[in-house]
Amino acid sequence: MNVIGVLTSGGDAPGMNAAIRAVVRTAKYYDMKVMGVRKGYEGLVHGDIFEMTARDVSDIMHQGGTILQTARSLEFKQIEGVRRAISTARYFGIEGIVVIGGDGSLKGARDLCTEGMPTVGIPGTIDNDIPYTEYTIGFDTAVNTAKEAVDKIRDTATSHERCNIIKVMGRSSGNIALNVGIATGAEAILIPEREIDFTRDILGPINAGKKRNKKHYIIILAEGVQDSDGLEKQIESETGIETRTTILGYVQRGGSPTVVDRVYASQMGSYAVELLKDGTGNRIIGVDKNRVFDIDIYEGLDMPRIIREDLIELSKILSI
Amino acid sequence: MNVIGVLTSGGDAPGMNAAIRAVVRTAKYYDMKVMGVRKGYEGLVHGDIFEMTARDVSDIMHQGGTILQTARSLEFKQIEGVRRAISTARYFGIEGIVVIGGDGSLKGARDLCTEGMPTVGIPGTIDNDIPYTEYTIGFDTAVNTAKEAVDKIRDTATSHERCNIIKVMGRSSGNIALNVGIATGAEAILIPEREIDFTRDILGPINAGKKRNKKHYIIILAEGVQDSDGLEKQIESETGIETRTTILGYVQRGGSPTVVDRVYASQMGSYAVELLKDGTGNRIIGVDKNRVFDIDIYEGLDMPRIIREDLIELSKILSI
Amino acid sequence: MNVIGVLTSGGDAPGMNAAIRAVVRTAKYYDMKVMGVRKGYEGLVHGDIFEMTARDVSDIMHQGGTILQTARSLEFKQIEGVRRAISTARYFGIEGIVVIGGDGSLKGARDLCTEGMPTVGIPGTIDNDIPYTEYTIGFDTAVNTAKEAVDKIRDTATSHERCNIIKVMGRSSGNIALNVGIATGAEAILIPEREIDFTRDILGPINAGKKRNKKHYIIILAEGVQDSDGLEKQIESETGIETRTTILGYVQRGGSPTVVDRVYASQMGSYAVELLKDGTGNRIIGVDKNRVFDIDIYEGLDMPRIIREDLIELSKILSI
Amino acid sequence: MNVIGVLTSGGDAPGMNAAIRAVVRTAKYYDMKVMGVRKGYEGLVHGDIFEMTARDVSDIMHQGGTILQTARSLEFKQIEGVRRAISTARYFGIEGIVVIGGDGSLKGARDLCTEGMPTVGIPGTIDNDIPYTEYTIGFDTAVNTAKEAVDKIRDTATSHERCNIIKVMGRSSGNIALNVGIATGAEAILIPEREIDFTRDILGPINAGKKRNKKHYIIILAEGVQDSDGLEKQIESETGIETRTTILGYVQRGGSPTVVDRVYASQMGSYAVELLKDGTGNRIIGVDKNRVFDIDIYEGLDMPRIIREDLIELSKILSI
């Protein structure tokens, strides 16, 4: 292949720029041309496409977000939209595409493959909820951002002997909550993967903490679990401890990427070009045993969900 | 004086620990004894008081919050409570008190003075809303924490071409919002001190930004101004730009203090002991022209409120 | 005036971009044109000049360094160079100039004034060593960067019971060292403004710390004072405590500016345009009592140096 | 087992406290007793040992360094020292030991095993240079600290169009340099594992950058490779670009640990107790495929060194 396209899709994630940069630099290394597609599949359908130069990716690695932007595309959800996207891509000379995005976006990449456009998917989502890979771009930055916020909240929780509920991202996956909760020594971590028993999971650790003369209580709540208002009131009424909620929100999506996010994203971007260069499409890239690897896109996206029982168990032991 | 007490009161603020440390270290330098009072006036009323050693203040300067904790005291709001606090203090041998806190806490310090306990007040509040002084402990850390959050949100706002409303602390004062808004190049800054004209103050800058091909819009909202839900909907309906809100909340109260907060807090804590050492009470300490000074507590707390017209004007010019 | 130039000169400082942005935005507000001069006086002499648009200053406020770059100019040190710079400026239509830089750069601004070009100086240097103003752009970011480094070094110093010497910037001024030293609770702060007595200033606090069972010793050394190698050996040989040196170096110049640096720089940039707009040159801008003000450039640059005896005294009391 | 000891040894690493906390908490969960050993093997030989309570590990997870401190022990290097350490341990009732440290420290753990004390090793070193495991405690924090420093230096490098050499830790391993270099888009990464060809590896990328109109050049140098002074001069003389060196030094060892360091350290500390609880010693713990595992200590420490050819290759492609 001589001309490849690259796009980012779905929610943005810190590190996507490192992947884009690696795609452009590696392509240049092999004398290939890269067409940047703006605003995800929407831009692919409608031809919001431009040739990228080395200059376009200068000094972008440390920036959060994605310079290619991202957007939702209703049109691309239909088979006609996928076909239109491919014909637009071909019009721009694109022979293969790198798609960087989360679960839904990678399914879009699979649709491109099915309709005949060689495509390589790179997992980019702060949720780290794609079973075939140990790692997705943005997760490491997001959990570190959340950790820093919780560390700050702990200061003030201690001063006031309060309980603080911190709601983190994760509609269907508790990965962010689990990692942030363990990393901040939370009393309780509430995730969608595990049913909550208020007495066992919340009252238990708080009461154990009281006995140890603890001065603060931190509850990490994945947003998919429940409303925080009700929880706040329940904790106050059953423990008598003043309870406050913080919803971390969009802060978690931004920020300068960590080393892990920059390095893996760079490796995956480069790897994707190596595959397309040799004419290999229909693959998705992941991390296994600290190394980047590729797998068939149909097979990869079909893998069953992994629940981190080890971390759930650990969080129980450590919060006692 | 040979024995002084120190307490923190009201909302905690980063840098309070640096002030406590300076009180203890300076007292030790002059061979005075320091009694630490836990949980503000509540601890003073009820005798939650202990002798502080140099060790108690080792390695606390970089910590947010206050090691002496803070709490509300209904009892101290009554004259009987103030008198009881003074008699408790005297029981512990305390001859003078250093109070670190915001507006309400300094008024409590004034009550102590009125009832005969020599007291020195140190302004500690993230709101920086005490007219007699240029600076209050915690403000600098709070605005920097908020700034970092907004910088992160900007990344993702750009990726999605969104408008982001960020609600910062400040019920009756727009100081945090004004500084954060100018520091992050916000399109609009909504503060309680200035009436908002939606068309002029919000639509105007957004439309000007659109013309310049801006990819993100940041609105900083002081919490005392209005509900963010309504604003979110109004912006979406009148501009068509997807709008999201983040409530920064308690994150702003915590965090390791900045240099400004550590150095001024150290100076003020030390200065308070110098005053009490010489038997001088009934003063509050502030910053004027980069230097620490003291003023009569009755006079200082009576000064009229200052509205930063210069910053309000600047924010209008820069958001055009 | 309708056309003004802006340049940054000398060592770069975080916040210079905020000042440049404010110059451009404020000029635009008043329908004036701004010519950006690259690489300081060198660019002014040689005409490395371009018209700046609002777009040029988009998303630069959070970036360290200066987008206009900076360089030394031997030519400008001669009167012929100054005259050539003015005639180049006039060739580009420039009627007044904003110079952002340290002591030497402001003296260059004065030379421009003397030779007939209305110029307004803005103090930009991490050293904060310009007597007429309480504040110079970049100082606040630099001391916070240094503080964060020292906080990290303290962790490892404690683990190993070591003494750590940290060399900070400041060839002839101890301002950075004093503020960083107080903010990090250093045992000793060595600055050019004060003669060092090894026994009193270094051995004394270390021995006092030993008695208190301290586990780490931090010495902040301004680079202008002495070589760190000799000091390291002397401390080791006289105390038996393993001693290590870290030279912070260029890290202190970079980094995303703090709120103080962004806000004051914005105010000063805007203020400079207000002056030039009304035809007022020959001024330098500063901060006094938290407010931006201007003063005659000849008078301002002639003010005697201020030594912060208050901070020197405080550092002695707190390190006991 | 009912009583276990825990010690940290060698250079300290951020995250060691999280491991210590997990050891204490997990032991408490199983009603076991933990004896903390201060200052590594030196404390084990000489009995600097105390019983740890849940309180001892409260609020330590976010702290860099190690609360148990660390030190070198000449005595423990001799077989007599090892035996004396074991008899001291037994005197304190210790039936098994958790050792947290780098390569040399884990070899000490092996010696304890050989002499009959069941011991479990946990890899803790910022170098990440222990072949049997993908991860060692502290590496992730260290590379992120270095990355942040390089991001700051880049700001000022750009302003001055300079080349900056940044010397990072790594006497015999280029892991830190490789990751930091890729994460910061360095022009060249000089590591001990790969011979340097000045023309190919340094001049080549700098000249390529010049052509692309680059404004800064970053060279990451692992400390084991060469002296930076000579390199600085060589680059200046052969490219004419002003070149400066920053030695990051001890800053890299400190700092609040990242989420990865906190979570893996917590998992490994907990896992070590699970092993000892069941009487299993002579193991070292590592990370494989994102999961914690254990391996025979003799076998694990005998594995051949891994050179990250994939990252070396990537760095070459991306710096073109």
C-alpha cells in the first residue's frame, strides 16, 4: 500500500495523538502517504480528509485529546454509510485505514473490513474494557488523573472527618473504579460487575475504619452503578458521618498522557502501518505480556468479557 | 506570654499546615509553649487540646488540609460559648490564641478579643474574599488546582467541539472564577458580583469564537451565580453547540500547597507568634505589597468589600 | 498608535505567552495591528517580523516558553544596532513596541526609548530580581517547579537518611532559593545576598535536626553562591551524613505557567497596549499591591536592589 | 506461619510503601503478625525490628520512598551476616520474610532462602531491569517524573532553538531512557545496550529535524553510557546548535507513585503474604500478562537479560 487513512472515533482518550503521530512518522519512514480523516467516521463518509505531513504531528504527543477530533456518525451505523465511507476513502486514494477508538469504533472498523476496505483497529478508550487486549490507550492517564483528584479530596476529608464519594467514569465497566480505588486505599469500591451489599461493602469497612480511628472515608463509585445522591444520604443516615459527593466528569478524559499511554500508543500506531504496508488488513492490535501484537478483528472482538476477580478480591482484603 | 494556643476553623485550606508549623517553630525559637486545639472552636470549648512539639509539625508543610482539623461549633456562636472557650483555654494555661480561618472564623477571633483573650487572626480561606488583605491562605493552590482541571477539560472539549461549563467554588465571591477564567482563556466568566446578560456575556464571545474557527468554549461559573443545568440547556438551544458541565467541588480544597501558600502562611504564622510574644493581641494579619503586616482586628474586619473591576474588565477584553 | 510591535528577549520565562496573547487580543479589541518580532532584539534589527492574528495566540496561554522565541543580540548592544532596530521597526510600520524580558532586556527597551521609539517594558524573568516591581513573569512557575522537585527528593532523602543539596537558579539573586527553601522547610538556604558561615548556617541546623531525630536534610543552594562539589564533601566530612547534589537546571525555565503567572502576564500585556494606544511610551509596567501599574522607565530601572531580610530572618527561625 | 517480617532494601522506589501496606493489611486479614525491619538487611542483622500495626501503614500509599527506610549492609554480604540476620529474625519470632528491592536485594533474599529462612522477594527498583518480570515497583513513577521534566525542558529548548541533553538514571539498563525518549519524542536515545554511532544516531536525526524546521532537539542519555560534557561539546561543534545538559538525578527516585505502581505493589505485597501464610517460601513475585505470579527464586533470578529491540527499533523509526 502507498496511501493509508487514519481516524479517531468515539470518546477521545489521552494518547490518541501519540498513535496518530506514530502512524504518520512510520508511514513517512516507508515512503507512504497518510490521509488524516477528521471527526471519525463522519469525516470518512463526508470526505473531511487531508494529507498529513510530519509537521502536522510535531509537538502533539504531550497533548490530550485528538488533533483529528472525533464525532458520532449516525450515517455510518447503516451499511449504506459504511459503503459510502469506503467509496469516499477510495476517492481520496486511500487503500487501507487505521481506526483508533473504543469498542463501538472497532466494530465500525470491522464493518469496513467486511465491506472490503483493509482496516487495522487500535484500541483507544479510557475504559480499558476490550477483552482481547490488556491495555487500551488513555486508561493509564485517566486513572492517574482520578487518583490525583482523590488524593486531594482525601486532604479535606481528613480535616473534616468526612466521607467522600467520588464518582468516576465507567458505565458498564468497573476498571477505572477498581484501579483508582485500590490506588487510593478506598474504603469501598462500587462497580457494575459486582452486586453491592450496603452492610457488607460499605458499612463494614467504614465501621472497621472507625475502630482504627480513621479520619476519612473514601468511596469510589463507577458511574454505571447507581445514583450518588441516594448513596450519600444512606451513608449519612446509617453512620452519622457527614458525606459529600464529587463527580469527576470530563477531567478524566483530558490531560497530558502518561508514559505508558504515549509509548504503547506509539508502538501500536507504528505497528498498524507495518501491517498495512504489507497489505495486511482485518486486524486489531493489542498488548499482551508488555508486547504489541495483532489478532484477527472478528476473533478479537468476539472475546468474552474479563472480570478482574483478583482486583475485586484484593480490594476487599485491603479495605478491612 | 509563654503559652499560646493555635486552631484552624471553618473550611480547610491548603497552606494551613504551613501556618501551624510556623507557629510551633517560632514559639520554640522563643522558648514558648504551643497548645494545639483540635477541630476549631468546638475543640476550644470542649478542651480538645494538646501540647505540640516540633515533631508534630515535621513533614506537614506539603500536606493539604489541616492536621488540627476543623469543625463547626454552634456553641461558640453564643456569647456563653465564647466565654466557656476562654475559660477552657485558661485552664490549659493558654494566654493568647492564633486563629487561622476565613471571614466567619476571624469574627470568632474578634469575639475572643472582646471577651478578653488576646487573639491574633490569620486569614485562611480558598475564597480570598477578606477585604483588608491582598491574600488569604489556600487561594493560590485552589485556583491552580482549578486551572489544571480546566486545562484537561479543554483537551476533550477541542476533540468534540464542545462547550464546557466548569463550576468553581465561590458562593458570594467571584475571585476564584475570575482568576481561573482569565488563566484559562475562558469565553465567559460568570460571577456573583456582576449581573449576567446572556446575549452579551455568553452568546457574544461564543459567536466571536465561532468566527475565529474556535474548537472549544469554556465557561467558568462561580457556584453562587446560578444553577448549571439551566445554563447548559440555554447554551445548547441558542448556539447548537453540545454543552457539558463539570462541578469541580472538593478537589479545589485539597492538594499540596503552592509556594505562595506555603511561604505566606509560614510568614503569617511566625508573625502571629511575634505579636503574641510581646503581649499584642486583637490583631489580624494580612499581606500588603508582598509583605506581611498586622492591623486592628475590629478595623480590619470592617473594611468594605473590594470588587476586582480591573479583572472583570480584562476578562471582557481578552474574551473578545 | 495603530501598529505596535511585541518581542520577548533574554531568558524565556513561563507566562510570556500569556503576555503576548494579551497584547494581541487587546490590540484587536482597539482595532490596532500587532507585529510579532521573532528572537528578541536580533529579530528587530534584522526584520524577522510578521503580522499577528488572533489565531496565532490561540491555545498558547498554557504553554511554557515563548512562541516569539528569544535570542541574544550582540549588534543591539551598540547604539548603531539600536538605531538600526528602530529603522527596521519603522519600515514595518511599527509606531510603538512592547518588550517582555528581564533586567537586561528592559535596559534595551530604555535604549529604544532614548533613541525615539516609544516603548513599554514588561518584566519577564524567573529571577524576580527587578526592584521596581513586586513581581516578574515566570517567577511563580519556576519556584513551584523547584518546590515539586524538592518535595520528590525529600522522599528519597528520608528513605536513605541523606542530606540533599539542591542547586536552583539565581546567579546574583537569592529570590528563587529563599522562596523554595522556605516552602520546602529546608535546613539551610544559601544565597548570594548573605555571607555563609558554615558552622552557623549549615552545621547548626543539621545538628539541631539530628537531635529532633530528623531523617533528611535539605540544603537549597542558589547557583551564584558556590560550587556544590566542595559543599557536598564538606558536609559529609563534618557530619558523617551521606550527601548528594541535584542541579535542577533548565527544568525551572519551562512548564505550564501557574495562575499567578498567567493572570499578571495577561494584565501587563493588556496594560501595555492601553498605554501605547494613547501614545504613551517610555514606561515600564509592574505590580504593586496586587495591582498592575506603570512607572517611567528611567526611574524604574534605577531603583536600588531590595534584599528580602524578612524572608532571610524567617528562614533562620523556621530551620531551628 | 504466624509471624512474618518485611523489609525494603537497595535504592528506594516509589510504590514500596504500597507494598508494605499491603503486606501489613493482608497479614492482619489472616490474623498474622508483621514485624517491620528498618534499613534493609542492616536492620535485619542488628535487630532494628518492630511490630507493625494497621496504623503504621495508614496514609502511606501516596508517599514516595519507603517508611521502613533502606541502607547498604556490608555485613550481610558475607555468609556469616546472612546467618546472623536469620538468627536475629528468629529471635524476634519471624518465620518468613518479605524482601522488597532490586536485583541485588533479591539475591540477598535468595541467600536467606538458601540458609533456611523462607523468603519471598518482590521486585522494587526504578530500573525495571529484572528479566523474570515485566514490571518492577517504581519504574512507572520514575519514567513519568522524567517525562514531565523533559516536557518542561522542551518549552525552553524551543524558545532558544537549543539542543538539550537530559541524563536519566540507568547505569547498566536503558529501560528508563528508552521509555522516556519515546514518550517525549526525543531525537536520539543513548542506552548502554546499543553501541552509539555519533553520525548515524545523533547527527542524522538532528539534521533531519533541521530540514523539517524543528526548533528543538532532545537527546536522552542513560547515565551508564557516557559523560555528558563531551557529548555536549561534540554536538555543538558539529551542528553549531547551542547545547545544554540537565542531569535529572534523585528527582527520579521520589514522588507520589502512579496508579500502576500503587496497584501492582499492592497486589504483590498481598500475594507475598498469601504465599508465606501457606508456608511457601523461596519464591519471587512478578507480573506476567498484567497478572501477578510467583516463580522459584533461583530460577527467576537466573533468567537472561532482555533487550527491548522492539523499542529500540521504534525509537529509530519515530525519530526520523
